[in-house]
Amino acid sequence: TPTLTLVPISTAFNSPIGIDFHEPTASVVMSVNYSSGIPHNFERVLLDGSHVQFSTFSGLTNEVKIATARPGNRAGFASGTFFVGNGVDGQVVRISPDGATIDNPWVDLPGDGNGLMRGSLYVDQTGLYGDELVVATTTGQVWRIDVNGAPTQIADLGVHLEGVITVPDAPARYGPLAGRILSGAENEGFLHAIAGDGTWDSYDFGAQVEGLDRRMPFAHLSAGHFG
């Protein structure tokens, strides 16, 4: 059993929603200033509790969730590369690890009625989905997007999806969730486990699943949002 050392910090939060670890700076990156996104949408919280603005991006409203790439990403994403939906149908924004370069949009999914990435972006760490960016949308679409911004659709569940992670292919540890993409359907109260071939199973989780995360050595699922 690993030993966990917790270091308390004291900080004032600026109405945060999305949260992830920013590897290049060993800090926590957040979407803040809900729900206006003014004067800026993203900032980093340092180990001493101080805050610094991450980028000039501003004006995103509603619940803004985020995803960042980790070191050793096999798809080719640089560590700390940052992804977020911009509130336009089917569009994903990419921000460079230093926050200086904003590609808006970086990806515009093909077709119409793709939905928004309000709470569903995750950079795969299992290799099962190529370490690519995985997104799930408010209309139920699930896509993987490579480092060049080329999207491949995996499934279309036809329901509002929010929150997404990928699970290692380890049935002894994760049972029927092993190797799947997990996404919540807050309005239904279901957890959906989506396979790479586009099929899926649904589980009555007994909660409004909105946020998902995985912490070794077990899977931890959280409902609700940070804030």
C-alpha cells in the first residue's frame, strides 16, 4: 500500500468548476469565474496556494470542464497540452502547455448536431484508445481525436453525456468496466460503459453521474462537479 503524504494549503477559490493536474508546472489548473468566465476562464493554483492566470481565454459560460495531457503521451501530445469545449456545437479548443497559444477551434467535428463538450474531455492513459483525446457530448456522441486533430467516432448513445474516463483492460481489477470508456448520463442516473467497437452497457449507478475520475489502485467514481 503506497504511503500518501498530504500537504495542506490555504487558498481562496474563484468559483471553480473543472480541475486537472498540470504536469509541466506541478500545479493544479482550474476553470474559474463560473458562470461568466470574466475576467478569465483558467488559472493555476501553486503549491503555496497562490493563483496565476493560465491563459487569456475568457467568456466561456456554464460548466467548463477541462483535460490535460500527461508526460509520455504515446499519441504525441506534449505534457500539459490543455483541451476544453468552447460552447459551440462540436468544437474543441487546444491551448499550449504554457497557456500562450490558443487554437480556437482546434477541432470542429464533422456534421451538425454533435453537441457540446460541456463535461466530457479526457486524454487516454491506457493506450487502448491510442492515448488520444476522448470526448463525449451533450447529444451522446463519443469520439477519439488524434494529435493532428483528426476525429474518429466511436459511438452515439443519443443521450446527454457528461464526464468521461478510460479504464485499463484489467478485468480482475475493474470487472466488466475493464477496457471501456466510462461516461455519465446525469439526467438518467446511468453510468455507460462504452467499448471500442461502439457497443455499450448501462448501469444504474444510483446517482446523477456528472464527474468521473480514476485513482490507483482502485477506480473512484464521483458524482457532481468540483465547486
